[in-house]
Amino acid sequence: MSHDEPPVSETPAVVQWVYRIVNGLFTFGILGLIAVLMRASFSAKSPNDAVAYAFANLFVFAMMTAGLLVLVLLVHAVESRSVRYLKWPFLLFTLTYLVMTTGNDLVLPRLTGSDTVRLRVVNAAGETIEHVEFHGRGAYRALRRLPSGTATVTTFRGREINFQAGDPYSNCVSVAWNAGGRRRDRVIVDRSRVIGDSMIVHFHAPDSMTVAVW
């Protein structure tokens, strides 16, 4: 080697290991968020089940760890005057943020249960009610058959009001049902009505029902 050539500096092993760990943590976050998004969209299970709770804790821990380890890469970037070991972490962080943001309306409400209402339906109409459908606020729940004198409890994922909705009336919650040989429907929650954590729908007759919202 010529004395005029600058010495070649090797990347410390700790920086290389930190680089791999940070990329792995962000990749875990991206794939995990996508999996939870898909599961929350199609699963009928409780949003507060063990799997969702475990992932929420793992995700927070992984992102906090990655954030601390990125400081090591920043120090190395300043000392080496090179952003080589910051490019992939920055790209993966951006993707993680985009997945979180675009899936925010589905993922976070499902993880926290903030979009879910406990729905109790009581049939005191004196006859069987069929094809009961609740819809509105981006949610849908159907009950195929409810015999007279029975009650059922289910969940409805339409608790939150979408203030950015182009059609404000999409924030209304309606119910439709078959009874007495006719199809009926009624708005049970107004577009501006705040729903607490539960609703009770009580059918008193084939064409009469009341709703209580908490």
C-alpha cells in the first residue's frame, strides 16, 4: 500500500450487528402489522384476544428497541461521514409508518376494541324474526334466525363515527329484518349519536322495536 493512500477503515462488528437487528425489527413490524390488518378485517373474534394483545406489546417493544439502536447507527454515520448503514433502516421505518398510518382505522381500533360494541338482540315479538341485518359506520352484522322468546349477544364493529366520510349519513346505524311476511328496516342510531360500549335491540312485535344505547 502506498503511503499516499488513505487507510481503509473497517466497519465495527457491533455496528454491523446493530444494523441487522434494526432491519429485522422493522421488518417484523411491517409484516406483523399487515398480518394484524388482515386478521382484523376478516376475523370475527374479539379484538381483545390474546393474539392481538401479545402483538401490540411485542410491536411497541420492537419499535422502542429499534429506535434506541438507531442512535448507534447515527453516531457511526457522523464519525464515518457515511449514511450507508442508515439507508435501509430509514426505508423500513418509512414503510412501517405508512402501513401503520394507512391501516390506522382498522388496526388500532381492532387492537384496542374501540370500534366494537356489545350488541344484545331480544325477540319478544311473538314470532320468529329472520335475516336481521345491522349495518352502518363501515360495519355489518347479520343474524340468520331469532326464535320468539329468545335473546342473543354478539358484537358490532360500528362504534366510531367517521368524521371524514364523504356521505355523513353513512354514520347512521340501521337494522333490517323479516317478520310477519314483510321486510322492514329502521335507523336505530343517528349519524351524530355517540355509542358507548353496548346496544340493546328489543323487538316487541313484528313491526315494533326499541333500541337502548349506552
